[in-house]
Amino acid sequence: MSNPPEQDRIQASPPECYRHPGRPTYVSCVRCGRPACPDCLRPAAVGHQCVDCIRGGNRTARRPSGRFGGAIPSGARVTQALIGLNIVLYLILLAHPSLAVDWGMLSRATVNGQPAGVAAGQWYRLLTSAFLPPTGGLGLLDIAFNLWALLIVGPPMERQLGSVRYLSVYLASALGGSVCFYYLAPQNELALGASGAIFGLFGAWLVIARRLKVDARGVILIIVLNLALDFGARHYIAWQAHVGGLVTGAVLTAAYVYVPRRSRGASQLAATLAVLAILALGVIIRDHQLVGTVLG
């Protein structure tokens, strides 16, 4: 019994691409078995896989983690964002100089007849001051040094710690520098700049170098020279923020890199919260000291 001619043609027609109906193909995905055209296939270890199988496999594959936890970043995106943010805010500050008084680090003072500063409830100054580079005096040198340090130190620290931990060290160091300035600087002195956070990265660099047992003399030399410059030009540089940022960055990074591997994630989170809690407690205590002085 013979088949009709129409049925012969149907049986002989090639399968069509599942993503492009009407496009014939004789090749199938080795993973799902669906026919696919060359535009929808990618070379695999054996045969070819369709783009949907490759996309699904990438979603379920675990990204390699760094030595101290966290996924290894493909680039230095956080560092690049911080550099860009510093440049943009520097330009904004040039156009609106009053922003320095409104957002700069200030313990307690009277501005336009109104109480201002962290002791007046403006806690945001502890962090906003670290993103506003100074514009006068040594301001241009300050932002140039900070951007250079971020460009040199930032990418390797971001790769070692991972983006989230790296950003946590940066922000905590900025806060630590502001808190130290809050305690040690004159109450009516205004401070701006990311140097506290930068010194926190120096502290992180030193800790990681010691943890990995690599030569740390270069890091120590940079820290010593900068601290010497701070105290030599203490009337122009907020050395208090540098010291506070250095200590905070070193302490938090030490907590990140020395915790046991099996409880690393939880321990690192606990260490971050503990450092932030200590800084917040320090601010509250200093607030009461300054408010008590005013009342007295």
C-alpha cells in the first residue's frame, strides 16, 4: 500500500526552529533536544546548546566566591562609582558652595542664627561630609589624592573583599573618621572630604597584606608618610578623620578576613553591625556631652 504524494512531502520536510517558525533546521540542542537554527545555537563541550538552555544554566550556576567570601566581581564597579560620585559632587560644590556648610562635618555651631551640626540633630553630616571634597586651600590636592588612592587601592581591595564587603569597609571608615573628628576636633570646625574612607582602605590593605603573608612595607610606608603629613599640616588637614578611618577600616577588615570559614557570612554580618553599633553609641555619648555643656 503506497502513501499519498502529499504525505510523502510532509514526512520529508525538515523540522523547524522552535524560536523561528518557518526556518528549517536539521540540528537540535543537545540539552533539551529541540530543533534550533544556527542563530539560536551556541557551541558547547559536546555538540551545541540553544540560547535558552545556556541562559538557564547561567542562572543556576554558582559564581566563584572570593577568598574572604562574596562573589568575585568582574570589574571594579564600586570603585568606579565612588570616583564618579566624588567628581560629580566636586563640580556641584563648585557651583553651590553653600552646600559645604549645609552638609559638611560640623560638631556644633550657629549658622544663620540657628543651631547646626551633629549635636543639633543633623546626623546626616557624619556621612555626607565624606562625599563632599573641599574646594578651597588644599581642596584640589585633597580630591586629587583621594581619586588617585581610590584608583590604586580600590580595585584590588574590591577583588579581595567582594563588592558588598568593600563598600561596607568604605562607608564604615567614613563614619569612623567623622566620629573621631566629632570627639577630637573643635566644635565649630568644618571638615569635608573622603580622606577618612581612603585611610580606611589603607587600613584594610594592611590587614589583608598581613593575612596573606605578603610584603606590607609599602603599605606601612604610605600610611606613615600620610600621617606625618597630617600632623605637619594639622591646621589644614582633618587628621582626626584620617586616624578614625584608618582604625575603623583595619578593625572591620580584620573581622572579615580572620573569621572561621564555615560561619563566615554570619560572622561578617555580625561584625559589621557591631562596628556600626559602636559608632552610633559613640555619637550618642558625644551628643549628650555637648548638649550637657550647652545646658551647663
